[in-house]
Amino acid sequence: MRKGPRRLRPGLGAGGGELEPGGFSASGRRTPLRPLRLWLLLLVLAAGALLGLWLLWREVAEQGWGVKEQQQQQQQQQEIGGSQLAHKPRSLSSSQLKRLSSLVDLQRLWHSYLQPILLERYPGSRGSKQVQQFITERLRGLAASWHIELDSFEDRTPRGMVSFANVVATLDPAAPRRLVLACHYDSKYFPHDGRGRAFLGATDSAVPCSILLELVTALDQELLRSKEQGAKVSLQLLFLDGEEAFGEWSDTDSLYGARHLAERMSKASLRPGVTQLQAMALFVLLDLLGADGLTIQNHFSDTASWFERLVSIERRLHRLNLLASHPQEQLYFSRHPIYGPVQDDHVPFLQRGVPVLHLIATPFPVFWHTMEDTEVNLHRPTVENLCKILAAFVAEYLWL
């Protein structure tokens, strides 16, 4: 005898009808359900499989979109980085080099720019504010009409909250790309010594500041003409505050101004899709310059071609007898070996992908971070020669 698909207890049949032999109600008899259940099971399995396939497709698609977006971002970064390093300079003729060299005035550099900066100027001090104002006024007095911003902020230091201010001067803010020349203007904080002397930081970094000021003064008319012609690459000067540590050098006690400015510029848009930081075609940092017998070595392989331009310019100026107290072709810029990175104001910009040329004396001057880093220990011909070399470098880079 075959049992029905559902067994019912006596008296519980549908409608209370009579029970058939075997205890099944005649009125409660149902059509066998096994084929229907099988079809329902197959339908559920098919629906689950389709849902699983759809979810899998969605996950793969989202991953694909994410990878594509990441690739697009990487491509954009590569294009920006490529444009930074793909810039081609012009080559100056001998007559052009002679003319540019004649524009550099050592007496103006020394008396009008260097000596006013040679004072105690640690961040937040009266001397610091005095130098900020001095730099700003000198730049505003030039015909090229610089756009000047003061990037002021406060930060916590081992000496408590301190006020800082970066001076940012841009020749043409609308230009798509920028050659950046940078230095720090603060002096390291030291207590006055037993003779009452303050730390003045002549090479560290009053001389680099004076070189930048003299350079843009010497090239004032050329820079004005470049701006009026709408050059695609413009010049930007950064006079950075707070490079020095107040205590022991650390990631948080150093580079106050550079860290703040790099962060700000990485978020500030210059044009759609490009930040102010990404517009930096090359970041040239000057530091510890002015002593006799200094050597400047290359620090980065990706900007080695620009370092080679400096090597070439020094050689050409030497052959044209345009460099004073310069007994050999290669006196300052040394090709080999590549010197390891030195922690300095370029680091926050380098970490964000900006190409860097670090022009720092290595080894450091023997009087580094001592009270002897003063005007008396500077070598005037070296300061003048470096300014001439950099003037030619800027003129070649900007096609002046």
C-alpha cells in the first residue's frame, strides 16, 4: 500500500470527513506533492545561483572600477611628474653669459641684502619679524611686481607655542608651472654666549637669502618681460621659517615652515586637477653657502640632469674668466659620488613628489652651528660666483 505524502491523525482530516481504511480522510486527500517540491527546490537553487553570480560580478566590477580609477590617478601623477622633469632649458651664448654676469652686483648683495639679515632671527623673535618685513619690502620694490603672501601660523615647540611665517613670492601666479628657489631665513636659537654674542647664521642661512634677493634684482627686467609675455613656467621664491630645531632634531621639532607650507600647497588648487604643489616643476633649495672651499654634491638621481646644468655653467663661466678666485673649472659642483640625503626644508616637498635639487655645502662648514658663523668667515668671491652661476641657471631654465 502506498502512503500519501502527508499523514493525518484520525479526526483531523479536512472538513472532518469520514476516514478511509488506514485512517485517511477521503475529503482530505491531496495530490502527491513530491514533483512540486522538487521543482520549487530547483527554482530556489537557480535563484540562489543567479544571485551569487550577480554579487560576484558586482564585486569584480567594483574592483575593476577601483583599479581603473587608481590607474587614472597614477597616470595623472605620472603625467604631472613627467611634465616636471621633461622641461627643456635653453643654452645661453657666451655673450649672453657675459651680460648676465655683469648684472650681478656683489656690493649690492653684501650691503643691501646680506648685512640687514645678519641678526638674531629665531622664529617669533623681533629679528624674525624685521627680516620678514625686509624681504617683503625689497621684493615689492622690484619692477617685476611680485605677488607676495605671508603664510603665518602657530605650532607647538619644545619652547611652547611659537609664531612662524613663510614668505611666498610668485612672479606670475597664473603660470601653469613654477621653478621654485627656496631657503630658510630663521636662525637657530642659542642662548647668548659668555661674550654676549648671538647666533647669526651667516651661511645658515643669511647668504642663501641674500643670493636669492640679488638674483631677482639682477634679473628684474628679464623677469618682467617673461611675465608680460605669459611664459608657461614662472619663478617662485620661498623664504621659509622654522627650519631649525629648538632642541634635538626630530620629525616634530624641525622644518616647521616647510611642513606647514607643503601641506597647505598640496591642498590648494592652481587649476582644475592640479595643486600648487604639483605645479612645482623643480624645487631648488639653498643652504649653508658662503664659506671658502665649499663643495656642493648631487643628492638625487632623478634631477641629475639639472645638477649637470650647474656643472656646465660653472665650467663655461670659468672659461670666460667670469668667476673670481676660481682656479679650476669644477670648484663647487662635484658630480661624484651622489651624496646621501640631508634632512632639510626640501623633505616635505620631496615626500609629496616634487623634484628636488639640494644645493648645500657638504661637508658642512667647520663653524656650522657655532658663534663663528658670521660675516667675517664668509668668502666674498664664492658668494658672488654662486650668484652668477644661479643667475645663468635661472635664465636658461626660464628662457629669459
